[in-house]
Amino acid sequence: MSTAHPMPRPALVAALGALTSTLMFASASPAEAATLKQRALKIAAAQKGDPYKYGAAGPDKFDCSGLTSYSYKKAGKKIPRTAQGQYNASRRIGQKAREKGDLVFIGRSSGSIYHVGIYAGFWDGKGWMWNANSKSYRGRKVVLAPIREYTKGAPRAFYGQVKP
């Protein structure tokens, strides 16, 4: 006769759910990762014109990291809520390796990320991103904008992939 206490049913269900989720994401194929990025990009673009509001994470108002976390969550992947947290959790990539749907981080260094958007592609000689713009020159709303508008002066662009 065993003296071990069985795990309570709710705790067992939660543990199995977490394990299943971990195994699903650990085995994601490159095609599944690309599909996740494509869905997140499409969701971000669908928010075009929604107003900027600091601390908002949708569905009708956003700040920068609220837009990216909302877009990825709706696409099927939960990511951290803040720009720095998203940077810390992402797989760092170089500018030449970026793909549509990857994250674009703006900061003075990798330890001081203060803005994030979703990479939309390269055309007209510029890289573009969807982001919740907090400045008045493009309007305080979700916009498609050139990345270089956010790197004037000392800030730099860093790139990251959401881990599937």
C-alpha cells in the first residue's frame, strides 16, 4: 500500500495541459513558425488606425507592446507584455535575417528597449513595421511606418523572432 498522496485532479489537469503545450511548441516546424508570424502580421495590420493609449493591449486601443502581444496572442502564441520583456524572450536575429512578422525593437541598447513593432517588409528602399505610434507626427494610432523614423539620433533597431 502506497503512502504517497495522489496529485489533486485540478493540479494534475493543469500540469498535463502545461506539458502538452510545452511539447506542442517545442516541436513546431519552420512552416508552423512562419504561419504564426504571418497571422500575427495580418492581425496587427487589421488594427490600422486604432488609437494609441499607454498601457492598452486591445482590442480597440493599443500601446506598442500591447499591439504586438495582442497580435501574437490572437495568432496563437502568448508573449510577454512589455517591449523589453518581448526582446528578452525573443530569439535575436540580424537585420538581414528578418522576415515579415518578426519583431522590431527600438532602443539605445539591448538593455534599454522602449518601442516594438511587427516587421512588415522592405520596399521603397526602407524597412517597414506596424506599430502603435505614440507621437503626433503620424497620429497617436496604429500605423505602418518606416523603421528609420524611430531610429533617428541615437536609437537602434534590434530584431527578434518569437519562439514557436
